[in-house]
Amino acid sequence: MNKDGSNVDLLVEVADDAQERAIGLMSRESLPEDQGMLFVFEAEGQHGFWMKDTLIPLSIAFIEGEGKIIDIQDMQPRDETIHKADEPYLYTVEANKGWFARNGIEPRSQVRLARITPSVIQTSTASP
């Protein structure tokens, strides 16, 4: 649920090992509006993200272990700036640039993960 009380779903691919996280959404020319990628780490930390070989503009949400979004940042294609939140996080979700804002999702929103197939997870958000 977003800040207006509406449910918002995002279908995500899961990157839950080092190789999948390193590749992420690199070299893709497009991403459907209602899809993204969920990065799952072994432990909370401040894991850096860059866009060196990523061709599409993205927004990234940093999510702590209890599912609360702690920060959302926009990232530009082929940019080598390192993006990370100021607090540790266990998950991140990348979506098309502006997707979180367009859907009323902000820091402090709660994320719920629901497995719908072995390789895809659906996320929805709810304000605390």
C-alpha cells in the first residue's frame, strides 16, 4: 500500500547470489514499467551500486531487514557514482527511474515480499 492507501505491486526478478547481483540489470535496453529486480544480501550492510554498464535510468530503494524502505535514489545510465544508503540494508529493489515516486512510495514505506514462482517475487508497499 502506498502513502494514499492503495496497493502497489511490482514484479521482480531475484538476484540472490554474488554473480546475479554483480550483473543485475546491466546491458538491458528496456524494463517493463511494472517490473524490476530485487537484490538479496546475506547480511545487512551498505552494499554499493553503480550503473557502469546499465543502459536504462533506474531508481533504487534500499530496504532494511524488517522490510522498511530507508532510502530511494535515482541513478543515471552508465554512471560510475556509487549509490548506497546511510544505514545498513538487506535488500534493494531497482525499477524504472521514477517508478517509486509515480506510485507514491517513499522512505519509511513497508515492503512485503510474496513468492509467486521460484524465480519471481512480487512486492507491495504499505506506509507504516
